[in-house]
Amino acid sequence: MKKVERINIIMRYINNRAHFTISEIMREFNISRSTAIRDIKEVEAMGMPLVAEVGRDGGYFVMNNSVLPTVRFTDNEIKALFIAFMATRNQQLPYLKSRQSLTEKLLGLISKNQQDDLVLLNQILLFEGTNPHNPDLLDLSDLPHPMLEKLIQILLIESYLLITVKEEKEIKSYPIYLLHLYREKSLWLIEGFDLEEAKRRILSVDNITHIEVFPTKKKVSKKKIFEQLRKQEEPINFVIELGPKAIAQFKKYHPLQFSLSYTNPYQTTAIIKTFINIHHSEESTEITNWLLFLGEDIKVKQIPEEILANVHERLSLYDQTLGHYPNCPSKEET
């Protein structure tokens, strides 16, 4: 780690602590005592208001009611923040309505050379959903559902909610303990535990008409909720491994209940483990179509026989042989 980067991290480390010692700095940053002392003196010289405590157990603490120096970003940290910010275009994320203001504030914190780098990055990098003819254009699709920010604000205080949604032509209310709020296939979804029906439920934020905190007296304990969820978990009966081409196809389209787990740090291989309800004809047909959509870059480790039979039948209808799908096992192999 370069000295400038280490000094910046040490400043943040100190900012988050009321008291610290030389030994703690040595252990945290794997540096010698003399290096730790030099670094702390340099931090003091930059304006960090430190007070030394004398004695065997002495150390340092930051003076109260003192203005701390501005946090400095390294070149790589600035680029990481800016690229992450660029990649959020047209993602319907909350709290990003004022991108121009956020960008101006970020640019105001950095040097002229760093600003030039960001301008160049903005010119050469394009992300999915960006208009190449006008990369700064913010489409209407970038605006999240107005209920999303309200939902998040409530979630920061309480996870037990009474959520009212519009389903077809009727309005329903569900008492929910929220498990996750996530975005999938351009939709914001709530995964929660239905406190009345005692089961997992998924609701679309787009359909929400009202949110309020669920009454305390009717709450079920978190421990009991997770115990019931564990009992309701279906045994895994579908396991496939994906290569880079199949991962690209997965990102284009996949069933809502499926999640991808990458198996290497470069995200070029992944695995899916889940349960498929073979008695649900629509789900069975959807999985069959989706497997063929993924293409040849998959390895089937476990699959219900009914799904496998559907795949073989579909392949035969297209007058294809198993040789075109070398990783698709035969019925005898399973």
C-alpha cells in the first residue's frame, strides 16, 4: 500500500474512533512502530486535532468540538465512485433524482487532473441502458416508483409493515415482515413473510398504494418467523452450472425466483441451486423454454425428470440431436 493511500485510510480510521494507540495502528496496517509514529505525526501536520496521553497505556484521542480536515480520495477511489455512479443510469434507483448536483459536488472535491480523468471516462464508457447518441440523457425510466423512497424511509425504522396493493381489480392488504427489497428485471420487489398466512410472499412495489407500520401487539417474533421459513424451505431439485455465454443469457432473462451465485472472482462461471415445482405446468414449461434459451454453455448437475423429458421432447421437435447440447444429460444418465 502506498504511503499516501495509507495516510488517507489512517485518517478515516482515526475519525471513527474516540481513542487509539500506536500498537493498534501497527496491527491494523501491518507497519512498524517507527512508521506508525511517523504516519501519526504526518496526520497531525495535516490538521487532525490529536491529543497524546502519557503513560504505559497511553495513546491518542481526537479533540472534541474540533473541525476535522477534509477527507481525501485517492485517484482510484475517485474513479471507482464515478464509474459506479455512471453505471446507475436508468436503473430506477431511489435518491438519485439530482444527479447533476451530486456530480458537481463530487467534482468540487477533487483536483483538476482528477476532473480531466473523469471527463474522459464519461466519454469512453457506456453502460447498459445508456443512449450512445446522448449519454447524458436521463430517460423517464430512470425515475423510481414514487412509493419506493417512502418504503425505504419506513424500513430504516421498522420492518413490520401493513402493505396495501392493487391486484387486478381488487385492493388487498398484507401484514408483512420484510426480508428483502430488491430489483429484478427492471422491477422493484418486496420479499416478505406474511404474518397472517405464515408464508413467504413477493409483492411488486409498482402495485403498492399504501404503506404503514403494522401494530406492535400483532407482531410475530423474528425468531419464530425464521423458524417457520426454514420449515417451509423446499428441497433443492435443480442445479446447473453456467459458463460466460450462459451467464450473459441469464442476465437477459431468468425466472424471478432464480438467483445466480458466481463461482470465481471474475464472474465467468456460476451456479444455480433452487427448487422447481414440477406439478405446476406453467412453471415446468417456463423452465424448459428458459433452459433452451441459455444455450449450450451449461452443465446440468441435477434436474427433475419431468423437466428433462420436456427438454428432450422440445429438441426432437426442432430436429436437433443431443450432440448439439453436449452438457445436457440423457434420461438414462439421470
